[in-house]
Amino acid sequence: MNSLQDASLSFIGCGVMAEAIIAGLLRRDLVTPAQIMGSHPRLARREELQTKYAIKVVESNAEAATLAAMTASDHFGRNSSIVILAVKPQRLSTIFNELRGQLQQEQLVLSIVAGAKIETIAGELSHPSVVRAMPNTPAQIGQGMTAWTATPQVSEAQFAQVRAMLGALGKEMYVETERMIDMATALSATGPTYIFLVMEALVDAGVHMGFSRHVAQELVLQTMLGSVLFAQESHKHPAELRNMVTSPGGTSAEAIYQMEKGGLRTVLSKAVWAAFQRAVMLGRREKPGD
Ligand SMILES: NC(=O)c1ccc[n+]([C@@H]2O[C@H](COP(=O)([O-])OP(=O)(O)OC[C@H]3O[C@@H](n4cnc5c(N)ncnc54)[C@H](OP(=O)(O)O)[C@@H]3O)[C@@H](O)[C@H]2O)c1
């Protein structure tokens, strides 16, 4: 059974990520356009989304939230409504002011706002059912990795709805604590940055040897994609896969020697740790008005 079939969803701030979720849900037939609504300050953007997806997009954030609750109870016979906070962190305090007192207790608030802690969201909105999710950029093409956690007040039915919703962005993973959200922020949400940097460095190395840039890029991208799929399908440890292609005195052995000598592992580990510390620090600072 589709856990979202009776739900109404309201997106507060319909930017890139909100659109990725909306498009993913509609593409997978998990919801109909009548179940989706949202708010956006710009008329041109509201019209664009209305035309593209046949969904209702209003100017007022409070109206979008109440509309979702009304739609759920009027059309689906029960109050199964999710309000998704999808604005930039710096807009959050405005959103809190506008939504405060407007939410029904039965509604679920799902935030994808980077750095915004559950305690802040629940406190500012005086609302107990909150989910905090941390997607990454490949979510924009349905290949994301989203870690999420929830307050104890979130029901089992709402858990299933969240799984279905975030599944529209790619893979989703429930984690037990907010500390793990900060950890996922460093590993998976910041993750594409590490990959793109390595990708760029390898393409540049190809150009250095004499390949044209587009040839080097094709060689690198397909090698990265194929290696990921191979690792996924083989279920082997990365070291085992690496050992398979490392013949004595060969090219891989030579390359590995240089990467270890240059401290690549340590650099990556330090980068992820620094990103984690930064996520923790930003979370502490991320109080409205700060
Ligand atoms: N993009 C990612 O891959 C990613 C990954 C992890 C987490 N996130 C988080 O997801 C959230 C959304 O990111 P995004 O990439 O979708 O950003 P985005 O494209 O900028 O979307 C936010 C939207 O909110 C609109 N907005 C501005 N002020 C508003 C207001 N007062 N009320 C309602 N809407 C308002 C913006 O309109 P204008 O266009 O007119 O400014 C924009 O369209 C952020 O908090 C981000 O940290 C994003």
C-alpha cells in the first residue's frame, strides 16, 4: 500500500529541493497533483510550478500550511498532512514567525533546512512532531542520499510517509540521533564535494598527460560510475576490489604508493572530521536571530 495516498503535502519555499521532491513523487505516482501544495514569495515561480505540475502554490506560508491540513481532512477523510520546510537557513526565523500557531497538532513538520536543529524547530513552532532530514545534491536527479531523524511523537504511519517522501530523492536512511545527522552532513551531504574534487583532479591529471579535456572527463566519469556500481553489486570490501587490480610491481601498486605517501587517506579523514565539527558548530549557532 502507498503510505502517501491519503496525505497532503505542503512545501514552504518551493526552490530546487522542493521541486526535486515534488517531481520525484509525481514521477513515481506516489501522490496526485491535488495532494501537493506550497508557498513561494515570487509570482513567476508560483506560476511556473502551477503550470509544470498542476499543483496549487500560494504566496502566504501560513495559508499553505493550513491549506494542507484542510485538504487532508476534507478530501482524504483524516488529518494526514506534512508541512515541508525547504527554505534557506537564513529565512527560517521569518518562516517560524509566520507559521507559529498555524499548525494543527496532527500535522507533521519535515525540515530539510541545513543546520536547523529539531529542538529549535519544535520550540519555535510549539510543535512536537518534527522530522529533520539531510539530503545531498544528487537528490536533484533522484540519486540522493538522505539521512533523517524524528522526535518520539512522530507516529509509525508518519514514519512510513517520510520514508516514501524522501525515497523520491533517492535513498533514505533513518538515524537515531541528531549527532548522526551532523555526521551524515559531513559524510553524505558534503560528500559530493569530495567526489567532485577527486573527479576534477583526475580529469586534470588526464589533461596533464595529453588527453583532451572531454576525453579525460569521459574516461574519469565512467570509471567512477562503473567502480561504484561494481562495489555495490559485488558486495566486496573496497580494499579487496583494489587488491584485485593491484599486481606486483604494476601501475596500481605504483599509484597507491604515491597516494599513501601523499597522505590521501589522512587528508580525506581530516576533511570529513572538519566538516563534522563545522556542522556541529553551525547547529549550535543556528538559533533564529543569531
Ligand atoms: N540543494 C541541496 O542539495 C540541499 C542539500 C541539503 C540540504 N539542503 C537544504 O534545503 C533547503 C532548500 O535548499 P534549496 O537548494 O532548495 O534552496 P533554494 O532553491 O534557494 O530554495 C528555497 C526557496 O525558498 C524561497 N524563499 C525565499 N524566501 C522565502 C520565504 N520567506 N517564504 C517562502 N519561500 C521563500 C526562495 O525563493 P527565491 O528563489 O526567490 O530566493 C527559494 O525558491 C536549504 O535549507 C538547504 O540548506 C539543500
